[in-house]
Amino acid sequence: MSQRYRITRSLKESGNVLDLTIEECKELFAAKLDFEYSPVFTVKGPESTMSIDGDFFMWSLGEVKIPFRLYDGDLYVSGTNEAVIPMMLEIASELEADIVEG
């Protein structure tokens, strides 16, 4: 079973809670060497290919590409690969956001 995480500011109690924006995410990820923005995420299987439109920040981890997806003011990422956890914590900290499972 795959674990999914959400990086969000919706749990903040003080002041106006600001959604994560495409502009601030592009700025943050542009400063990280192993990330690249993509407006489409494509998954290739043995018999089919599926493409999803959206705002994806693709993390290159060796031969593996791990998508961080900006959707509705939050960033989502799968926790299938253990290496995601420290990167996710770093990104959440830089965005002054919280992490929620699910």
C-alpha cells in the first residue's frame, strides 16, 4: 500500500492562511539541482501509457523520477520511496508548511 503525503499551510491558525502558489513553488524548486518543472506527468506501463496534466516538480533520484504535484494550494507526494521523507521535510520547512498523511 502506497503512502501519500500533503504539504499544506491549511493547519496554520494565525492570520490569513496562504495556499502554496505555483510561483513560489517554481522559485523554490528552481533552486534545487535535482528538480525540474513539468506540466504533464506520464506513467508508462507494459501495455499502456497514462499522462496527467498539472503542475509537477519532478525529483530525479538516480534513475527514478518522483513527482511532487501542486494541486489546489497543496503539494502532494508519494512516500513509496524512503528517500522522499527527508526531502519532503526539507521542502515543507522551506515553505513554512505542515505535512499531513493521506
